[in-house]
Amino acid sequence: MGKKHNFSAGPCILPQEVFQKSAEAILDFNGIGLSLLEISHRSKDFVAVMDEARAIVKRLMNLGDDYEVLYLGGGASLQFAMVPYNILKVGGKAAYLDTGVWAAGAIKEAKKVGDVDVVGSSKEDNYSYIPKDYKVGSEYDYFHCTSNNTIYGTQIKEFPEVDTLMVCDMSSDIFSRQLDFSKFDLIYAGAQKNMGPAGVTLVVIKKEILGKTGRENMFSILDYSQHISKESMYNTPPVFPVYATLLTLQHLENNGGIAAAEERNIAKAKLLYDTIDNHPLFETYCRDEDRSLMNVSFKLIDDSKKEEFDAAWKSAGISGLNGHRSLGGYRASIYNALPIESVQVLVDVMNSIK
Ligand code: PMP
């Protein structure tokens, strides 16, 4: 069977070259006569992978030695707990922006660690927009936001100026657009969208923010400082996801970096949103100004066309277009690795529905 047009929200499409090279590494890594899966994480071949996987993130984000890069297990969801555990002071307070199910998950966990104020929320409007009229002052230990809301298809276009540390869950749009990454004190992202396979989470952290909570006797596995002091090898890292992530980031770097990826992403998103806007039968869920470049969540205005549309996109070789179970409708995830040709196939199918 030929390759499908994969609009899955994650795990999702990665560059074909990454699939190829990681398959080769599973059979014979670096020509050493051993699989990547059967060598020690302390071997020189894997330590080189981890070192480069950490270094390339700083190059792509243009960050200096004041930042550290970690590859951890536990998914982005573990970071919902690790972030407050490491930077919410004992007796302190954190500010969170509630822009969707994942943001709400982060809020729920942070509340188990300390005080949390939700400074803005679009929950009442089914998360159809990004709240903007809020202020975050120095009374908070940090501000937490979610840059891209994978389910609803909304994205923060302008990050607020806050008077405290800036923490961001970039799981679903990391490396998709140029940002001043030095504005952030802590960034985390599950790999399984723009970065690699599921099983590893990237954490980028400004070192100076650690060790200030007054929390004693921390669990070592949950302590960023422990992971940093062991160069992201405090325990056995998820070796295959780290390697595949490195391949994905090398592919990005070799193809014009984030700037070129952003250009491609803008072109793909424009093609799809223009089609939706010009089509009498489709509409997006969210406000135009907050539309995501990564996840295009949309629905049919006339549900009687559902059967016809579903049959048409499936027979065109499209996969992964169903919306998240909490929203319904459709979601076209157009991550870095998805070619514009796949978007064109979807657009042609949409235009065939009258
Ligand atoms: N944050 C965002 C923005 C997400 O999209 C997701 C999952 N899709 C998560 C967090 C949770 O990630 P994980 O499944 O890796 O814990």
C-alpha cells in the first residue's frame, strides 16, 4: 500500500527520511554490528546521540549556556507535575492560562502542589479563543501557558509580557515557527508531534530558576537539577525516541531550520483556511485571529454531507482526519513533516463536496 496522507494529531507524520534512518539504526547502528536497541545508553555511540540531541535544540532555538536541555520520560503530562514541583515556592502562587483540556490538566496537577490562580479562561466558550485581557504580576512565582491547543485549533500568536517566570507547554507547535525562545524560562513538549515518536519529552530550562522553592527532600526523579547534573542520563533514557528525535531535528536543521519550516507551515495553513472560508459547507471552531498553524479543527455546517465527505477523504488516501473525541468534527493536523501536497489532496476533496 502507498503512503497515506497522514493528518493525525499525534503520534503523527515524521519525515520519511527519519523512518528510514531509524529503521536502519534498529538493524545496525552506525555500522557497529549492533542494534541501537541493544547497546548501553552509556556506550560512546549513544552518549554522542544524547549530546548532539541536546546541543541541536539550543542551536535551533538560538539559546546560550544559561539554558539546559533534558529528554525525559513520562510525557508532557509528567511536566504538569514537575513544573510546579520544581519552581512553585512553598507558600507561593502560580498563574495559569486555561485554553483547553491540556492547559486544564496542567492546572489540576499544579493545584496539588500549591496555590494556583487561573488568570484567564475560555472554557465557557468551549475554548474557541485565546484570552488576552489579563495581567500577571510579580506576586506569582511563574506564569504557565499552552502555546497551541491541539484539540480546538487555537494558538497564541503574541505571548504576553509578564512580571514573572514564563513557562510554556509547546507540545503541539514546537519548532513550527520562529519565536524569541529566550523569553521563556521553561519550555516543555512531548515529542510526538513535530519532534519525534512518542516516549520522550523535551524540557528546556533556564538553570538559574532552579533551587528556589524551599522544597526539601525532593524525589530525585522529579528534580530537574538531578537530571541536569547527570546530563539527561539520571536514569536510562528512552534511547530510541531520543535518537529518532535527533534525526527529526537534523532533518529540520538541514532543510532551512525553523524559519523555512514556518514558511511552509504558513503556506499549508493558508491553503486550508482559505478553502474552509470560501466553502459554504465548512467552518472552523475558533475565532479567526487565534487560528492555529498546526491543528485545523473544522466541521461541516450541513451534517447530511458527512457520509459523502467521509467516504471521499478516505478513498483519497487521507488518514487521521477525525476530530478529537471531546469536540467531534474534523481536525487536520498539518505538522512540520506534512507536505503541502497532502493538504492539496484534502482541499480537492473538500471542494468536491457541493
Ligand atoms: N499538552 C499538549 C498541548 C498536548 O497536545 C498533549 C497531548 N496531545 C499533552 C500536553 C499531553 O501529552 P502526553 O500525552 O505526552 O502526556
